[in-house]
Amino acid sequence: MFAENCSKMENIASNIAYLRKLQNQSQEALAEALKVNRSRIGSYEEGRSEPPIEMLRKLSRHFHVSIDALVNADLRKVEQPQDLIKVGENRLLFPILVDKDGKDLIEVVPIKARAGYVGGYSDPEFVEQLLSMKLPFVPTGKHRAFPIIGDSMPPLRDGSYVVARYVESLSELKDKATYIVVTKSDGFVYKRIETDKNNPSTLYLHSDNKAYLTYTVSAEEVLELWEYTCAINIGPYKAEELNPESILSMLHSLQVEVKEIQKRM
């Protein structure tokens, strides 16, 4: 047990220093970002003291690395270390749930966990507490189901769920396709993304409901991207949603979505 604890201490110490240097941060800059004294950062990196759980959470959020990775992995041994902090590739230990046969399960983010998602998305303990499900027609790739709030993306209604595939890199973005976008400041939203070749660091987020304005987010703000695979509408349709115009719009949307799924399978 003593040897195990020493190993974890060594991992934490080396990982903090390693990740800090990857971001070209001084101990002073990291201390300022975490609102602590520089001497505390020095004591962590030199192994003279161990960060408490709240500090581990802050370090996890700052570096976009799971607590499990900070404590149990030697991140210096990860291949291509220059890619560790990139947007979309910021997960060193990606928490994945599997069934008894080793097949990936789809984690379901409940509405009540929406607010805490940004703080827990990279924490295996948070992911393990999520509900899970299986769908027979989902193509390959890591998927997660997110709740939809509001009416900005018809025909999806408030309370529906979007099942989406994890996107490894911004380079995989398909212009004007729909994604769950997870950002540091706004949590997650479901929007249609438009990119600008002349300004690749900015993403334009559109709502299909034209009553909502387009807005932009910086690529540096993005923590995760999940590409739409399918949707699950919960509850009965309202009478006004079953008019011919709405039905035609829904059928057209489904036709496009089925074609996208067929391309991936």
C-alpha cells in the first residue's frame, strides 16, 4: 500500500510539471490561474505535498485531463505529447462504459446532470454514474445521449435526446452539420455548425429555428464535439406539431439523417 501511494504521488508530481510545461506555463502563471501561491505548485511538483481532492478537480479542469489520469498514469509516456491538449483530443483516459460482452454502451446524460457535465465529463466516476443504453442501429464510434432543452432545433422538442458520436478533432467537422458542442462557459448545446476557412479558430453556431440568432464560439472554448447520429423524441406530439408543414419538415430531416447514417455504416 505504501509503495502504491508513493507511485501515485510521483505520478501527480510529474504530471503537473509535465502538463504545465506542455502549455508553456510558468509555476507563477499556473498558480495565478488556480488562485493559489506559487510555493504550493512547487510543493506539488517536487512531491513534498499531495493536492487535496478539490485541487485535483481544479487541475483536471485546467488541463482538461481526468483526475484518474492525473493520479494513476505517467503522462510522460503517452505518445505524441504535443497533441494532448488539443481541442477535441483533450482526453487522455476516455471513460468508456461497456456491457458484459465488451460492447460499448451509450451513456445517457440526464437533465439533472446537465449543469455538472462540464465539471465531470472527463471524470470516470461521473461517467460511471450516468445511465446507459444500447441501440442496434448505431454505427461505429463512441456515442453519448444528450438532453435537448428548448425549441431552437426543430423538429426536436424540449425533452428529446440526441445520440451523438464523439469527434476526435476539429478537422473532422462537417460544415453545416449538427453537433452537440460542449464549451467551458456554456455547458453543452445542440447546434448546426458553420466554419470559416479564413477564420478557423471561430465556429458559427446556428439554430434551425430562425427566431434564434447565430452566435460564435472560439475553438479554444470547445471541450468536446459530438456529431449527430439520431434523436429520440420523448412524449406525444402536440396538435400544432402535426400539421402538414411540420410533417414534411420532419420527413425531410429524417431522410437526410438516414443517408448520413448509411454513409457511416
